[in-house]
Amino acid sequence: MKGRNFVAKRKEGVFFLALAVVSVLITISFFQSAEAELILVDNGDPRAQIIIAEEPPRMVFWAAEELQDYIEKISGARLPVTNQQGDLPLDIYVGRSDHTDAMGISDENLDDGSFHLISDKDRLVLLGRDEDFASAGPYSLQSSPNHPERHRMLEEWDRLTEDLTDGKWACPAGKLGRGSRGDLDIRQGDRYGSLYAVHEFLRRLGVRWYMPGELGEIVPEMDTVSFPEMEVTVRPDYAVRRHHFATYFSSAEEDIRWYFRLGLNHGYDHAQHISHGLRDVLSRPEMGEAHPEYYALRGGVRDTENRHACLTSEGLVQEAANFARAQFDIYDLSTVSVMPEDGFRMCGCDQCAGLDTPERGRKGTHSDYVWDFVNRVAQEIYKTHPDRTVNCFSYGTYTLPPLKIDELHPNVKVGMVHGRGKHFPDRPAAYRARGLDKLPTEVREAWKEITSNKLLINWEHYVFTHRHTIWPVYFPHAIARGLNALKDDFIGEFVETAVGPFEERGHGLHAPGFNHLNIYVTARLYWDAQQDVNELLDEYYRLFYGPASMEMKELIEYSEDNWDEMSEDVGKVDHFFDIFEKARDNTLPDTSYRKRIDSLGDYLKGLREWRREQ
């Protein structure tokens, strides 16, 4: 393609995806200063071209398209995308290319989505680390377990591991395949720092993405688009910024696009295989047939159906270690989960008898039992792979640190579930009322005492509408306090978020008029946990709700203070709806402001029904 203009077309017939977004236009004036400014669009006329490499990573195409589309939405001018310098005065370099290499601008040390934003004279550089994911082992883009491609993947995995086990293991790439989207040409393991750079640039022009879809965005209207000279490198406070509302394999495209625009990621570099990894060792019937002694004894028989383990089985220690080694060697993973199955159950065999500690309460009953197993697997792996780690979460009946282990083996990484305390991070009375005798801060500090590694992931659960949640559970200030407190202790977070009614789980955000705010605040604080959350919220109220901004601020602050008491005080519910109706009355029909409030109203139908029944 050298020597001719780049056409906005993907290789092998994969074309640039059109954004089906209708702009909500408002007039905002930014960067009015006497400093030198770069002019991208002058009175509606393009004055810049977007330059990418001749053969860039796939997400650079997406980044260039985002920039091209939003500049057009802002100004009406469509900037050309090319791979060479052109006749227009300003060159906008998106991603690494021969041009940026010649300038000495590198993507070195731009980890976890970090990026450079450089603007001076006749150039604008938006550059992060970009890389196409390519699996080192068997892999499938298909999410259906019955797809022939998935069968071929499993057959190849079995062939590669047949000398390591006389049972059969689940193929870990089954999880990775679910993080892929063939129609959008994206993979969970892709790196796309330049896309974050483009989104930050657009934010500095005034673009906001508060909610998925066209109704959720704010786009300023400007005939002339200018930008001041600057040179900044932006790095996130949290390396892993993963939310579960947008699953690649089934979510709506607008949800996935919102995921990227918020600056979220999947943290593949740090957390490739996490949570309930022991399930993958025990899940296939061939393992139950070969080694029933690996499974928990219940009612006098080995329960090979439910994948709960006998953690004193020395053979299982070796099996789990071999399973981890296979992933290190075949997929080049850096960490592997050896966490037990969800809903953990204690084995009833003689060897396991007495190893529980019920006197520690429901958060510590199985701590020594589970973490002794994790530690033994880690010690075994260290013999052959001292540079790799195993991981397990502080969770359920093994939330508290073990008492019989003074210090975990150095290749054990610990994650926490509800390290921020779910919705009660700084309400000790409410937390203890739920039967929890240790606050998240106390548990976190106790874990730090026995591990030499930074804590891996904090795993949170935001409101689950598919579990019939009807309450307006807003908690942006609690989110801000929690993320600021945790940023030095954890590599990142995984948040399970309401993604739809139970029967449609995984198919997109349900009632985004409600739950988008908690997600938006969380995502922005991952990049700067110390920013003023009140400024973030005040801008949101003003831009998103316009003439109803004051009422919506009152509504959300009232909900934040009272949501957990509404089920016992209908007066609080009535007052909430009084504020809601005032906010709605302050907007005109058929405006974006009214539609956004009505989107919240859709979520509140369940609460209205509940109130009528009282």
C-alpha cells in the first residue's frame, strides 16, 4: 500500500464498522486561551488527515474510525484516513507507525492502556501500545460448546496434555474464546492503548459517553475544532479494569463500544485465568472416572457430578500443578487459578475431618483448609516454574486469611471478593448487621501481612437486575472512597454488573437509565482515583439531564443515603418518586433529557409495583 492513499477498508474484506449513533448536540466552548492551538477543522473545512501504519493492529482501525466519526459529528467535516502525510496542514498520528518511529515517539513502557497525547506545531500524536492477540495454543472464536471448531480445539488440547494426566481437563481457551467477537474482529487479549488516547482526546473536546447507545452520549457542536499544544502521558491507577456487563460473545454492539469508550479493559496481561480454576481440573467426566478420590465425599460416596474437591488428596495437588504447568507451557500464561468450585462444600472423608475452623465464623470456616491446598500447589509449581504464579480469591467461607500459614508461598497471588465492601464500604453498622464480623479494610490488611505480592483483583458485585433488584442503588461517593483507598493495594478490579434479566443474562445492559451511573463513575476513577467525584457528578447532572439537573442530583443523593432503608419505610419510597416526578416535569417531551429520565423510569417499574402492594 506504500505510495498510495490508504482506503478506509479492512484487509481481507473486513470493513470499517459504521457507528450507528445520532449525536445529541450542545454548544460547549473549550480551550479558549491565548496559547498556540492546532486547527483540525476550520469553519467546517477539514485541515487534518488521520495517519495510521500501513498494516496496523486491528484496534488501530477502530481508533482511527472513532476519531474520524466523532470529528464529523462535532463539526460536519470528515477527516481522511491515510497511511502517509498529505496536503492538509495538520497530521494526526493514531498508533505507532514508521512516522512516529522517525519522530522518536515510542510505545515502550505504555502498559495497561497507558498512552501519549502530544500536540505541537503541525502534528497531533495519539499513541499507546497496540497489539493483536494471537493464542499460543488451541483456540476458538466460537462461544458455543457444540460448535465443530470448539470440538477441534478440545481435541488438540487433549492431544497436547495426554502425557500430563490420565484423566482429561477442561480447555482453558474455552474461556478465552468467549472473550472474542468475530463480527467485530476483536479479541479479549488485544491491546489497544491508542484507542484510549483517541477517546481521551475526544473527551478533552467535550465528548461524553454516559450510557450505551446514542441516547447516552454528549457531543458538542463546533464549526471550528482546535486543540492546545501539550505533551502528556496518561497512566491508569488500576491496571485491570474489567466489568462483566459487556461480554464479547453475546452483548449488544453498543454495549461493547461503550466498554471501550469508558476506558475499561479485560486485564489479560495480569489476570488471564482467574476464579474457580480447580473446576477446570474436575469438570470432565473422564476425570471422575479416573480419579474419584479427587472429589468430595458426601453421604458416603464421592460426588463426581458437582466438581467439589477433596483438598487433602495429594494426587489432586499434583493434578492441579500439572494443569497449571500445561497452561504455562502451552498458552504462556503468567498466572493460573487453583480456586475451588463456587458454592464450596467441605469433603467428608476421614483425612479432611477436623480441618475446618467453624469457630472463626462463616467467613473463616474453611480458610486453613482451602489456603493450605493453594499453598501446596504453589510449592509444587515453584519447582519447575518459579517465575509463574497461582491465584485464589479470599471468598465465601475462606475469606479470612489462614491462621496456620505465617506467610504464603511467594508465587501465590491473592484476590479479594468485596474488598470495597460491596455497597457498605464505610458503614460498619450496616456491614456487621449482615453478620460479617470483619470489615473489608480489616480483612485486606490481614491479607497484606501474609503475602509478599500485591493483591491481585478486587471482585465486586454491583446491582443484579436479573436477581429482581428493584431499588435505586446509587453509590457514587462510596465508589470513590473505595477506589481511592484500594488503588495502592490491588492490581485491578473485576465487577459483575447487572447485564439483563435472568433469562437474558449476558445480552446487554438492562435498564441502563439506572445502572450506567455507577459504572461510569467507577470507570473514570480507575484512571484517576483521586479526582473530585463531585465535579464528575455535577458535570454529569448538567450535561445529561439539562433542565432537570438539580432534581436529578437531589434524587441520586437521596437514593445514595436511603436506598437500603426503603424496603422498610414506604415514606422514603414515596419521597423518592416525588423527586422523580419533579425532575420529569422539568423536561420537555421528545427531548433527550426526558428520554433519559424515562429510561430510569423503566427500571423503576418494579419499585412502583412493589409500592402498590404495600
